[in-house]
Amino acid sequence: MSVAYVALAILLSVMLLGSAQGKLTKNEKVVQGLSAANVPLNWYPPLATIEIIGAAGLLIGIFIGPLGVAAAAGVTLYFVGAVIAHLRAGDTSGVAAPATILLIAVATLVVRILSL
């Protein structure tokens, strides 16, 4: 286990849980951003669930390396999809947040793989 992975896993987990909370409470800013990417309201609970599971996997992955890799890979794919959704909808101004999280997810994945 590396200190870098622990720090990244905690940071990314906090970001994921905040994002999930915004979806579950239908925070106005979150709704605006997801609406711009053409994400229907009925997708919010499943998307939030995926984020919560990803956060749990990252944190448990501190102790169980392969789970950390799987969780980081899953979160990376999730945010690749989010970036693509924003770009396909022509929402270039809304792509910054998911792209930032994507970069952190990729860094988390790489660090976890290298620390096995």
C-alpha cells in the first residue's frame, strides 16, 4: 500500500460521495449540469449508486489491492462515459468537472497498479 494511493483514494472517494449526494438530493447545480448532458432524472439514483460503490471499493482497496485496481478502473470508465456524454450533447462548458475527476481516477488507478 502506498501513501499516494491512500491520499488519492480518499480524495476521489470524497468527490464521488459528494457527486452521489448531489444526484440523490437533486441539487439544482447538479441537475443543470446533467440536464445539459441529456441525462434523464430517473438515471440519477443508479448513477449515484455506482459512485457510492466506487468510493467504497477505493477505500476497501487500500487494504485489498486488486479491489482498489478494479474500483479505480470502474470509476475511470464511469467518468470516461460522463465526459463523452457532455461532449456528445455539445456541453463543452460542463465537461470540466467530470474531466477533472477522470484525471484523478486515472492517477489513482496508475498509482494503485504500481503499488501492488
